[in-house]
Amino acid sequence: MWQLFLSGGPVMYPLLFCSILVVAITIERIWYFLSQRGDLDETRRIVFRLMEKNAPLEAIQYLQKQNQPVARMFQAALLHFGKDRSQIEVTLREAGQMEIRKMERGLGLLNVIITASPLLGLLGTVTGIISSLNVLAALQGVASPAQLSGGIAEALLTTAFGLIIAIPSLFLMHWLNTRIDQKIQVMNQLSKEFMDNYGNRGE
């Protein structure tokens, strides 16, 4: 296996680095999403009930135990409990944007890898074929067609390796974007319900 890797030429090293980055991003992102546990319906019910009782401190203490983007958004807004509705809306929006940036961490790099890996593979193939042709020119031909096909096969290894990196990364990117979109929809809906409840507090 190592000999196969070495036969791909120097371009295989940046491709290997790209593959390591993809694995690291995958593990980190999966751990991030799996670590966000909690019953959002229960969180909403408890927080809204405490808001109606004008007990923001109790709600904040409860939210500090929840590892969810919505919980952190509610907590940020409750720190300004009693202030104007517009200020609460701004606080919710800023907290939501911060949570979205956390969810999208690593996606920019992943997108670069998806684009760059096939291009690096193609570069390795082109340089490999050029090297093979230079050898052929120096030898003024080959003894058999097998020698030529073998050199081309080795050159194509980088393209294959680049695609092996890019294709799973593309599916991973799609899964992450879908998960993030779902969470953003929930955050938007609960933010609207939070503001409605905030306007009705104490009534």
C-alpha cells in the first residue's frame, strides 16, 4: 500500500494532508452535533412559564444546564429581561448568528478541500504523464506497451485519490448543511415564540 502511495509522486502528500483534514473535520463536527442534547419542547415550556412569572434568573439558571443553541440564545436574551422588545430582538439575532457561526465552523475549509482535491489529483496525473513521456523520449521508445501503460496507470493514481477524498467530503458537506438548515429553522421558530411570550409576560 505504501509503495502504491509513493508511486503517485509528490502530489500524494498534499492529498494525504487533505484526507487527514477531512477526517478531523468529520470527527469534530459529528461530536459537536451529538453533544447538543436536550428536549427543546421541555426547554421552551419551562422557560416560557418562568418568563410569565417574571423569573428570568431562574430561567437563566435552568438554561445554563442545557447544551443547545436555542438555550444559549434564550439565555442571552434573558440577560436583558425587562428592556425594550427591540433590544431583545437584536440580542436574540446576534446570539443566533453566533450559534450559526459555531455550527458552520470547518465548512469553509471542507469546501476548499472538495474543490482542491480533484484539481491536485489532476495536477499529479499531468505531471506524472509528463515525466513518463520525458523518460520515453530519453530512451527513444519503449521495449513493450506494458511499460507505457504502467507509467500512465501510476500517474492516474493521484486523480483517483483526489476523487476518493472529494466525493465522500461532498456527501458530508451536504449532510452538515442539511443539519444546520434544520437547526436554523428551529431557532427562528423558537425565537419568534420567545418574542411573542416576552410581549405577553405578566399578563
